Amino acid sequence: MSAGASRVFVSHLAGVAVFDPNADSVGRVRDLVVTLRLGGRPPRVLGFVVEVPGKRRVFLPMNRVTSVESGQVIMTGVINMRRFEQRPTETLCLAELLDRRVTLRETGPYGEEGETVTVLDVAMVRTKGREWEIDKVFVEKGRGGRLRRKGEAMTVEWSAVTGFALREEDQGAANLLATFDRLRPADLANVLHHLSPKRRGEVAAALDDERLADVMEELPEDDQVAILAGLHQERAADVLEAMDPDDAADLLSELPDEEAEQLLQLMEPDEAAPLRRLLTYAEHTAGGLMTTEPIVLPPDGTVAEALALIRNEDLKPAQASVVYVCRPPLETPTGRYLGLVHFQRLLREPPYTLVGSLVDRDLDPLTPATELPSVTSFLATYNMVAAPVVDTTGNLLGAVTVDDVLDHLLPEDWREAALHGGTPRTDHSEEVTSDGSHI
């Protein structure tokens, strides 16, 4: 739909691509910025919050938008690259309007005066004055509280409801989550980082344990600690269980000892045991960096079994790059470590081949006390993305992956900087085209 032709529900714009007139990608829509007005007048749409490469969030004014279509937004050829900062008079549609509990102004076709409804979506339209404004609200009656009872849904005029001026009052998180349900964990972490603490806590509470665990792993430590503190202890323990053991151990190390111990006691014993082991190692050693859940097979396991294991979509690529061959037991600490098989070797062999006949025994494994510089040199020297960690008796304790190493080589605040798109430019007037050339 071209600009001004049809009404657009804003939830449909979440995550859509933004293109310049040459069809070059500029970024993706993360929210809409509006300004609320008095007297029940529809809010004016000021522009889009666009995430450009590098995770920087910038502001795209509506006067530079030439077309709003299903699945894409077309803009003029320049965009100001100053990092977006929300002003006190501005409201973010997706982050602050969806799921808000508002009140019908008067008795009429929509319901009784004073009846409370929940905002599911809002729609914008271009006026005769060539401005965009929010003119419709898609609401649901009879829904609220923990039971989330479904009721009648309907579209009403903006002027038919009141209560948007109450910032985040009775505002839930379900519809905000629905607009971002297809985001990668790192991108959803970006969304959470930019929300207010109250809103962030609501979204975290609404996510399931697995999804929240994935997102937590992408957040700065301060955000992780704050979110964990906002959860009931039982839920916090469940989320820690769903996190990768090395990430969970890093998070526990940021907590007071007494609080960390309480959470460990609430976890299942077999889930807590690897974390307790990891916490005994120094932070910048192979033992402190490793994951305790590498892919392990006995020597009589087959190539077909190995390939089935590495196909697991929940595994990180680096973790899935190597299969470790050990004597039983196969849970870490395993029986005697025999060697490793790279996934490329698995792809070259018949499915019935035993992995015990393919092991690479030439590389000495790391010890838990191996310092970070030596771990880094090992991976770089042998062009590996993962390496085994073995104790003095020859048992496999875990594996260090390149992503864990990078986490500790980068500056401590690298996640914070990445979520803000790097260091803000001092020249706020700078503009660039979508191909990176400066104006």
C-alpha cells in the first residue's frame, strides 16, 4: 500500500525492512514514535525507530517515508545516524501502547461508559494534511489479570477510549511479545535493554523459561542480574537450568554468595552440579570458560548417530562443530577421553562408520587451569572453534568454544556498547546513505 492509501496496523510493521529508493536495505523497524495530544485528538506519528547495521537504533522521520507497504517501508536516500534517544513528550507505540488497559469514554456501540478494555493493536493513517496519525484502536473486552480470559475484540476510534496518558499503567506484555516472537535472542535482548525496568520485568515474566534463558545470555550482566532479581526464586532457578551452564555459572558469580547458593539449592541436583564445578575454576581459565555439555559419543557410536546429535537446532554452531569420543559414562566428567572428530570428517564418511575409528588423537587437550591467552593461542594455532578440557585422570570435563573465548577477550561492557550501536557520534548532524557514503 502506498503512503496515504490505507490504514496500517502498527504491529504488522514490527521488524519489517526499510529500503531506500534504490532498493538497498537500510535497516528494520523496531518501533513507532508518536506524540499524545489533548482532548481525545489522535496522536501524531513522528517517525520510526529503525535498527541499522551494528545494532544502532536511529530515528526516521515520517516526512522521509515515501511508502508504507506490507513487509517494507520505503524512505528517501538519507538517514540521520545519531542514536535515537526518546524524549519525555514521545511515546513508543509497540513498547508503551500495546496491552495497555484503557477505559471507554461513554456508553455506545462499543460498550458501557467506564468499561475497561485491553489494547491489542493500534492503526495509523495518513491525513489530508499529509501527516500520519493513530486513529483506530483494536481492543478486547473481558480480558485481564492472570487468567487472560478472551473476550470480544473490536476496532474503536481513538477518541472512544481514555487512559493512554497513564504511562505503563496496567500495561501487560503479551502483545508486545507477539510482535517480536520471531526475533533472534540477540535482537529481543536489544528490545529488552531499551525498555524501562518495569516494562523489562513484565516482558521477562511473560517469556517462557527457554526463551528467557536464550535472551538472558545476550544481555549485559547488569541487565541479567536485574531481571533475575525480579523473578520469584523458583522461576529464577528454572531459568538458570535452561541457560547454558557456562553462562549460568557466570551469572551466579555476579550474585552474592548466599543468594547464589539459595538458587543452586532450588535447582535440580543434576542441573546444579555442573554449575558448582564451574564456579570452582578461575574465571579466565579453560575450566571457567568451558561448557559442561559437549557432544559425546562412545567409540562404538556411528557417524549417523553423531550427525543426528549435531543437527540439534538448540546447539550453538561452535558447540556442534566437534564430537568428543569417550569411554562411558558419557556425561561430564566422562570416562577416559579418546579424541575428537570434526563434523567435516563426519560428512565424508559412510553413516555406519564407527566414530572410534575416526578420532583425531594428535592434539593434546586443554587442562582446566589453562589460562585464557593459551586457550586463545590453541584455537588460533590449530584453526579450531572448540577444544576439549580434560582433567589429570584423562576424563573429559567440558569444551571451550570460540564464542566463550570472545566473550572474555572483548571489553567488559561490549554487550552494552553493542546494544547501543557502539559509541555515539559526536557530530549529530551527520547523515549517510544506505550504502554508507556520507552526506
